[in-house]
Amino acid sequence: MSDQLIAARPPGIARRAPRPRTGAPRRGRVRHAVSAALLWTVAGVFMLPLVYTVATSLKPAGEVFTSPPTLWGSQIRWANYTDAMSYLPFHRFILNGLLVAGLGTAVVLVASTTAAYAFARLRWRGRDSVFLTYLMTLMLPQEVLVVPMFLLMLNFGWVDSYQALILPWAFTAFGTFMLRQFLLTVPRELDQAATIDGAGRLRIFWSVLLPLARPSIAVLAVFTFITYWNSFLWPLVITTSVEDKGTVPLGLSLFFSQQGSQWSLVMAASVVSMVPTVALVLLLRRHLVSGIATAGLGGR
């Protein structure tokens, strides 16, 4: 039929070439540009407090609050950082924070991975009921548990100790739930293949499942480290010798006293306290991206 139409076309009339459709790619480029501009705007808004903190940490003490307010002072005073370290034993707070957050993260990873394996891969009576009860603990805020947890630590004789700062919050259900959901997406055929090769349950857990769960473990490690690092209420309750066993949030609160508030020093110490968490995120950024991508496929 098409050959007949071409043959019936009068001579001298060339066949018109189809017009390229440029509307869809153009709309795609515009949509991409608008999305990028929106993301950069939101990122800029979230970066404003950080920029203000860094700028204030470099101001002279008398120029923190000026009218009209200014972002930068008349001079850049790097000595605020050394003054903040010498005003209080802030290096001690940083070491305590690294110790508590590091050991706490290690305990959480061990407890969460083993519990997630038990809930996801092993079959035992009452497993789902125990897991549901375990999840119900997520509905209890920390403020409700502070008093009974303090009494428990008092009976153990652990008040004002590192183990009291680490262990009470190391066995939460969040990490177990997240890792269990990931392990449920791993095909059981891998376990069966490893069993045929002679591997036991411990070998399957260590050599098969843990390497696959590395991105999710990295996400849990970052969340746990930041939670321990920024914790204020529990260290305030359980610690009596603040200058000896206090963590970074408690150290920052000591810059505010009856004699006044050292705002420039507080901002300098705050910038220093950001370094460990930022370094951890940068160190695990590749695994974090993989973990987020894997979490996005968890509901398939």
C-alpha cells in the first residue's frame, strides 16, 4: 500500500523528511536544571548554620553580637581554637567521646548482626513474637528509661564509669531491625549452597552474609557513632566527674557559666567536635551510598 502511494505521488514533489522531536529532550533538560537548582538551594539553606558557626568561631569575643549583625569579624582570630582547648580540658572530652562512641558502636554492631541473623535465618519457636516484642522497645523514648536505667547502674556500682556510658544503650532494636530486613532479601539458596560445601551456620554468617551486609553495617555504624557522640542526657545523669569522664556535649555545656558565655570559644569547640563524625562519613561514603541504594530495593 505504501509503495502504491509513493508511486501515485506527482512528479517533482519530494518526500518531506520527518521533523525531529525536540520538545521532550528540551523539557528533560529544563526539569533537570530546575531540580538541580532546587537541590542546591536546599543544600545552601542547610549549610548556613555551619557557615555561621565557622565564621563565629573566628571572630573576636567582642564582635560575636554586633548591630547590625555581620558574618565575619574585623579580623580572623585562629587563636580561638587554641583558647578553647586551654579554657577547659577539651581534649579529654574528645578522647572520652571517641572511646565511648567507638566501643559503643563496636558492641552495637556485634549485637545487631548476631540478633538479626537469628531473627532472619534461624527457625525457632516464638521467633516472630520475640521480634515483635523487641520492636516495641522502639516506642519507648530515652527520657522514660533514664530513671530505671540509672537505678540499675546504681545497683551494679557502675555510676560514673565508662561501661555505664556504653552498655545500657548498646542493645537497641533499631540496628537489629535494619539488618534483619536486609538479610531477608538475601536468597536462601546461598545458605544452601554453602551448606552443601560443608559450611556451618557460623561460617555462613561470617563468610557469606556479613560481606553482603557490609553497606548496611556501614550505615548502622555511622548512625550509632553519631548517636553516642551527640548524646547529652544520659552522660549528664550518669557522670559525676564531668572533667574526668565527660563527653563532648557535656564539655560544650561547661563554656556557659555564671561568669558569662564564651560564644567564640563555644563555636570553635563545636567546629572541632564535628571533625570525627565528618571524617567517619567521608571514610565510609562509598559503603553509605551502596547501603542507601540497597535500602531502596529492600521492598521488592
